[in-house]
Amino acid sequence: MAALPAYRSSAGYGVLAPKGTPAEIRSRLERAIADCLTDHAVVKRLHEEGAEPSRLGGTRFGGFMAEERTRWARLVREAGISVE
């Protein structure tokens, strides 16, 4: 991104649940994902794909997503990008 030195770009994976999903279900899902990220085979596969596994958890991931929306919306505005 040499043309936009103030911006960084990365890729990642996340799991989202519909609004209103009960807390018990969200917690079970979060625990299952955390368990997967302790599995050597899963971690190895993610590394092979160039990923560095990390777990933000629901609240932190929500904050990350909000920051990303703000950051990319700013880039779209500043670059004058529009849908055709």
C-alpha cells in the first residue's frame, strides 16, 4: 500500500452470531473456538496459511470490528470511492 502509507491492511477470520443470540449460546461458541485454537493440528494449519492464531473474544472482537468500520469508512471518504 505504498500509495497510502498511513494505512495498514490485514486479513483475519471471525465468527459472528445473529443479534439477539442468547448469552449461553455465545459463551458455548466462544469456548468451542478457544478449544480449537489449542489444537495443534488447527494451529499448524493456520500457520501454513500464513495466519497467526489469536482470540479476541466477543467484546474485544466487536470493538475491533467497530474500529475497522470507522477506519475503512474514512479511507473510502478520503479517496472519494463510490459504488457504480
